[in-house]
Amino acid sequence: MSTGCDNCDNWYHGDCINVTEKEAKHIKHYYCQKCREENPDLRTIFRIVPVQEPQSESKPKDTSTSERNEPSVKEEKPKKIKKVKPPKEKSKKGKDL
């Protein structure tokens, strides 16, 4: 596996530039060490690769939230709060104060 510099068009073995075959498949722009030394603004850029989470074989895939990339959070309805009036105090003779 070889990777070409997008600036000088020289080609390099992956082992010589410390790039694995898996990494090389995702390189969008590669610049060799010599070109990067001459122009520090040059940077090797990789394509974004989505990461798939491993699934257990026993559970079916839940596509309701994963397709929308939203966390699976169960929404709860707000609870109704009853207003309770405090009891009226009665005097010893049974009359209201």
C-alpha cells in the first residue's frame, strides 16, 4: 500500500510513513514530511467515518431513535399537583377561631 503526497506527487509506503492500510483508506489529503516542513500550513486530512456500535445478537435493533441520532430518553408527563388547604383550627369549645 502506498500513499501519494497531494503537494509534490511523491509516493510513500505506508510502513515508511507510519500509516496503516485502514488509515490510508480514509485519507482525504496527504502531505509528506518534506512538504509539511516547507509549508507548516499543510496538514493531512482524514475523511469522517461513522462509527457503528456493536449490537448484541439477542436484542433486535431499535431503529426508532438510532436513525434520527437522538438519545433514547423516555419522556415523562408532568405530574398534576393538588392544592391542599390546611385544616381550620378549632378552639377547645369547638368554635372556629
